[in-house]
Amino acid sequence: MDDRLNTLKVAEDQADYIAPIKINRIKLTNYKFFYGEFELPVNGENLLVYGENGTGKSSIYKALELLTKKEIPADEFVRSRNVFNPEGDTSIEIEFTNDQTYIIDADTTTYPDYVDFLHGLSVFVPMLDYKKLLKVHYTIENIEQINLYRLFRTLLKDYEYRQNEKLSEIKDPNKYYEELTRIMEDKLLKDINYYLNKYFESDCIIDSFDCRTEIDSEDDSRIIPVVNITIDYKENSIENYHNFLNEARLSALAISIYLSTIKTLYSALKKGSLKILVLDDLLISLDMSNRLKLLEILKNEFNDFQIFFFTHDKELFELYKNKMTWNKYEIYLDDTEKIPKAILKQGKSEIDRAKEYYVKKDYDACALFLRKGFEKILKAYLTPKEQRDKNCEELNLSGLVGKAISKSRSGNKRILKKLDSDRKHILNPLSHNDTRPIYSQELKSAMDDLEELKGLLTQ
């Protein structure tokens, strides 16, 4: 083939490629919790935020939620104005990687034309918190089956069941139910069960959706639309799953329903729509094993999305922060003044902090953080069971290294053994005020080795 044709093909491929749009920066002014201006750099990356209750993380979540609104409620910035500044201007400013900035304030009613890449957000609504998860299984009534009609009607309202025709535009109830059932059975059922089986290793799946109408028992003239689900639990049919399954299984079911629906809705959109996924305090009822499984879903199924993850659980923050590429922040409350404010702290890794101390020639502190970083990397690599000895006691660093070496491939074994030598020769002595002479180059080598190990073990 003529080389010029190859060159032409490469040029065409490059012309077809459009860099995905990401969020660069979030700036809130007198919005909800935040008095005055608060700026959150995102830099087009995934974002992991830890914040104690009452530090404003839910305000950031609500600000992002406004991106999914085709129309901004007229009183939004009256209701959301910071209580300590009732006369001040209130606004949300979102800067994107394509150099566009969308400012939402009291004069904003709909999306301006220059942010047409936001339109898809109102279709797949990528916002998920524990309150939404509860809709799948929580009820205050003593009923046999939960009616999920409103949940699926809301989730699928803007789904294009045919070109340029949305599900919510169908006026004939019979036709609507026919299409709703088809979408749920043909598009969602398989994907929901895929998440349950592959990631949560669940012993229950959705056996079927039951879409129908019923006459209201208290008003014969009123027809009630119904969507029930039947669960197959170890080959047993369960209709009242909300009374039968434990909290972890119910959360896994709810997460699988929502995430599979978000992916299905997004797949029906035109290219170029902003791809974000915003999760707020999602894992209250999941144990540590299932929390790691959710992370696997995010890494494998949403790796092309920009993920925003907010949590008030510090243990979860510490667990997640080294397992994906994030911009990491911690938010704390400064209540020393009359008006409470947020203190934003960038969540640096132990290796980053070791580098800072290395530059300052504080080699003792550098070694301490390298040792802590080594231990954290190993704990992220080993399962909770592998981190304990035969007596169920937690292993020390030496024991963790031994387990990691026995579990690793040959390439990883080499660097683990080298770091184990560094542990004995440099990290342990300096962490315990040992007075033997230490050369800075050895610490530098240990830092480089830890960076390499982190990359190898997280692949």
C-alpha cells in the first residue's frame, strides 16, 4: 500500500477523535454551606473528597446536580443562598477542559447554546446517593412487594425508545407499558444481573420484571401502574426481597440497577456528551469487601467517565485514595470564627509527603512516611485475610512483605525483596531514631522503588 494512503488514514483517524470534555474547576459563591467564594480544582481528573458531616460536600454534590437540569428552578438561588450572606450574589461556576465556563446564577433559566455537551446529563442523570438506593428496597409499609414504577419511570423518562421519540412522550398507557417492559427486559435485566454476578458475586439475581396496572382498592376509578421485581435467590423465587435479603445484598441490588441504567441511557446518546458520574455517601451499608467490588465496577465499567466520589467515611477515603487515579481532597470545618468555613486540604500520599521531607533534608521524617507508604501499598495489594497470620493476628510490615512476595509474579518479587532490604537498612532505623549514617541517595532509591511497586501492584 502507498505510504501516502497510510498517512491519510492516520490523519482521518485523528480528525475523528475529539478529546473528551471534563470538568476543570468548580467555584461556589455564597451557595448553600459556602460563605463567600470556595474553589475546588479538579483539573480534568477523577475527584475523591472526604468531608465530615457539615463541611459542605453535599453542597458541592447539589451544585453538580444542577448541571443535569434542563431548566433551573426560578427560586433556586433564593433557597440556596448562604444564610450568613442573605443579600449577597449567589452563583455556581463550572470550568471545563474545552475552555468553556458555565455560570449558573439567579438569571439562568436553561442551558446556553455553548454548553450543548451538557444536554445528555438530563437523560442519564449521573447522580447517585444512598437516598436513591433506598428507593429500591425501603418502605415504611408492611407490604409483600415494592412498587418500583415511579423509580423506573423517572430513570427512563428521556430514553429514546425510537429515534427522536422519548419514552415519557408516549400518551397511550398500553403502549407505554409495552415499551417500558421491553426496555427493562431487553436492555436492563441482563446488565443488572451482570453486575450482581461479576462484581458482587451475588447468590441472587433478578428473575423477572412484572409490569402491569391495578385498580386502586380504595377508589375503583383510579388505575395504579405497577412494576415489581422477582428475585431468584439460590434457585428460589423471592417476591418480598426487601424483607428477605440482608442490607449488603439489597445495596448491591440497588447499585447494580442504577449503574446499569446510567450506562444504558448514556449509550443511547450522541457522542460528545459530558461523561461524569457523581456518587455521594453511597456505601453506608456495604462491608469492606463489597466496597472494593464497587471500586472494581468504577475502574472497569466507568473508566471513560470522570468520577466524583464524596464520602464522610475516613476509612473508605483511605482505602480508595491509592486504588485509582484521583485528585484527592479532605474538607474540614473551621468554626473558630462566627461564620463557619471550609478548610480544603489536598490529600497527599505518604510518598508525596516523604518527597517533601526529602527536599527539606529531614531524612528521619522522609523514612517514616516511606515506611507508612510501603505498608499501605502492601495492604491495598493483599486481601484482609492475607494480612493476618494463622492466629488471626495482624501481620507487621515484615510479615506483609513476606505474604506479598509469595503472592507476586517474578518481576514484582525482585522489587519487593529490594524494598525489604531497604526496610531493614534504612526505613526501620530512621523511623526509630537510629543514629547510624544514612545517605540521601539510598532514600531517593527507596522512593523510586516504591513508586514503581505501586504502579506494578495496581495494574
